[in-house]
Amino acid sequence: MLITRLKLNYFGRFHDKEITLKPGINLIYGDNEAGKSTIHAFIRGMLFGIEKTRGRSAKPDIYSRYLPWDYPGAYGGSMDIRLADKDYRLTRSFLASDKSFSITDLSTGREVKLKEGLLSELIPGLTESNYRKTIS
């Protein structure tokens, strides 16, 4: 899988931020509080979602940490990926009250339907556990 584009519509400090990635190693750098960890959390969230926790642990959770600063009524974005010469767009809303996830085949413009709604149906072996062990 190759990530080709990130579009952070409303995520943490970012609003309408687009990042184009090229094949090979892409380096994201910046000063403290520039948004590097936010971009990392966005990629993970696009692949696996972000759940809002409840109870005492709810305040410092990932969901609350990356709520949009300027507009908490929206929370999401899209990520373009390439798999075996096919391009797809993952689009996700993280909002607890309006969660959604879709995959679009960019060559046909049609939505890809997954039986169980898990990205691992499209990318075999992709689990959050494997992602954490290899990527982060």
C-alpha cells in the first residue's frame, strides 16, 4: 500500500490541509507543536477509526485530543492510497454523532462495498496491531 495524498478537512489544528506524498521515503518535520503527531494520528485514524471513550478515561482520549480547534462540528478527512496499480480514496468522519467511512475506487468513481466494513478486506493482513508494530 502506498499513501499518495492526505486531506485533513477538520482534524486537530488543521483545516483543509492537503499533503501529497510521493513513492519512497517522505519526511514530515517541523518545530514542536507543528502538527507532526497530529498527521500521524490522522493516518492511523483513517485506517482504523477513532473511538470516543467514556467514563474517567474519556478526557485524555485520542478522540478528544484531536477534535478540531476551530470547528468542533466537523471532524474528518480523506486519504488516497494505491494498491496494486489501483487508486482508492478513504473518506472518514470521526464525529461520534455522525461517524461514516467509505472507500471510492478513483478509476470508476464507485464506492467499494466491504462485507464487514473493515479495511483488512481490501488490504489483507492490515490490522491495527500490525500497524502499531511496524509503522508506529
